[in-house]
Amino acid sequence: LPVSGLLIVWIYHIFREDKNQGTNMVIDAISSNREVTFGMAPAVFFGTLLTQLTGGSAGREGAALQMGGSIGGLMGTFWELDEKDKNT
């Protein structure tokens, strides 16, 4: 479990998610013009996967919200949606 913790820290560093605030960042992004980076999706996915494979405790709902917000933000940027539609 400690080795997987170090791997998770390394994964977050690789995807430049060192300052990731998790679910709170996604919720704050809805009410502001703050961007949710796409790097959050793979970092959260692999972090959650490693945690659960090594017997750690990680919830599914927070990870799903973070990955959905990250992928949704990327799609909104790709399709050049305005801020109202991105927040929806």
C-alpha cells in the first residue's frame, strides 16, 4: 500500500495535478470560469485503480465526478461551447 501511494503521487505529478483539489475543484469550476484540466481524468482513474487493487479505501462517486468533470471540460473546449453551456 505505501508503494502504491508513492506511485499515485508520481502519477499526479506526471499529469501536472499536484495542486488538484479533487471534487471541490469540479464544484467550484461550475460556478466560476475556472478550468478543470483533462489530466485529472487519467490521474484519478489510475490513482483509484491502484488504491483499490492494493486494498486501500477509495470511493467511486468522487472519482466519477472528477473524471466526468475533466472529460466534460475537454469536450466543451473542443466544441467551443460558451461558459453557460460548459457549466451545464
